[in-house]
Amino acid sequence: MKVLLTGGSSLLGAAVANLLVERGDRVTCFQRRASGTNATDHLGDITDRVSLLTAAFGHDAVIHLAALVVPKAPWSRMQAINIDGTRNARGAAEQCGRFVHISSPSVAFHNTASVGEGANAPLYAGRDGYTRSKALAEQAVLAGPRVPTVVIRPHLVWGPGDTQLIGRIVDRARAHRLALPDHGSALVDTTYVDDAASAIVAALDVCQPGTEALNKAWVVTGSEPRPLRDLVDSILHAAGVEERPRSVPAPLAAVAGRVLERLWPGDEPPLTHFAARQLSVAHWFDQRETQRVLQWSPTVGLDEGFRRLADWFAASR
């Protein structure tokens, strides 16, 4: 199969591209800089519809991972990249034959815990720009698709080389600025990058007429929820960081996040109200239907993942 993948320079995008290449698919990565993968690169901008259509010509499927992942960028940038860029990717997929769109479980977050749930409707309309744009993008993807389409929502993807989740936790701990709401007691499920990648490849395989996966969103996790504090402690231990996070009452964290997102000069404040609320409540999902329909299951447990992370940090020193 010939696959065009957007966002190949990201941690997850690179893992998906390499997995496809390893199994014999011909993969083109479309993004603004070299992906560093074993696939062929086609440099371009997801906001450039013509460039994307040109790159997609002759392929059989499009996997769309490219996104602007910051909470406070100007809405015009969020719309151009996350919404209009997704429409461009959908248009490219319509000339190919299959479309796998990567979304986020946060598109269904409504300030309450997610306990044993599936993929609820992407109806988030709050203040967090990234999440609102991803919700609108997913709505556009599932609005009358013209080719077989599957949406995957990986939850909290992490692994060696991660500069988003892992990098931010480690950097803030080293700077003595890491705090968790209510002692990090919320039960949270995560997804090791290799498992997230294999779930996306599985989605590509079932993205064909007649399958149950079509025209739906599926949350993907490692199915091993743990308290947030335990997850953070394991990350810091793997990184060789002795500093441990402070505890902040959840209501105070929410207020602090609201203030920071208003006053912080850049597009990545250290905390937002949305992030504070998400960190304060449980997030774990019933994976039985997802695993059955995708014919997939995770293979890297948390302890094995943390061992690999520790090895990566040790080799990086």
C-alpha cells in the first residue's frame, strides 16, 4: 500500500511511518521539515491545499497526524492548521481512497471524569484553543465522508524522545515548578508510543468498506490506568530526577491556570484552566470494543515502557 502521512516529524508520526515501512508499505511523510524516518519526505505545509494534493497523488490512503499542539496560539493559526489543514487532508484522502484521522480524547471533555467510557461526541466548545479546534476538525472529518474514514483518539501518548508530555514534566521538575492537583490522585490511562502507532496502523487496515470501524471515532489507550502521581514519579525516576511534584488543591490549580493563560506572553503557559481541570479528574476508557473492532491490543506495559524510557535517558546523558 502507498500511504501519505502528515506530521511525520512528530514522535507518533515517526513511529507510524517507520512501522508502515517495516511491514513493506511505501510511505511518504508530508511536513515542513525532514521527518528523520525511513520513509520518503515531501516537504510542505498542511495549509497549502495544492501542495498536499500533489504529494498525495498516486497514494492509496492518507493518515493525518499534523496539528498545532499549543493551548494559546492565535485562533487564526489554530483554524488554519488544525481545522482547514484537516479539511485539506480529507480532500487529499478523497483522491486516494482511505482516510485515518488522528484526533484527541479531549474533544469530548466537559469538566468531568471519564470513567470506563468510549469515544463520546466531539462537542468541546470551551476556551482551550487546541481542543476546540480538534473538536471542530473531527466534526468536519465525520460529516458525510466520501471515502472509508476512521478516527483514532490516542490518549496521552508518551515514550523515549517525547518533548511534549515527558519533556515538560522533566523540565518543570528540574526547575522546581512541578505541581499536581490533589496529590495527583486522579486515575489516568496513557498510551506508549509503539502501541499508539500500531493502533493507527490497525485502523488503516480496517478502514475499508463493510467494517464496523468506519465513520466513527475510537479512543486508544494502554489499558493500564494508574494514579497520576505514580505515573509522574515513574517518569521522573526514569529521567534520574530526584525532585518530586508538590500538591495543590484542585480549585486553586484551576484558578492559577485561568490567570496564567490570560497573562502569559507566549502560546504555551505552564498551566491553563483546561489542563488543571483535566489533571484533577480521572481519565480511563473501556477498550474492549475498540480492541475487537480494530483487531488490535497494546503490547508494551507501563513498567516495560518506563524501563525503555530510563534506558533512553541513560543513553542521552
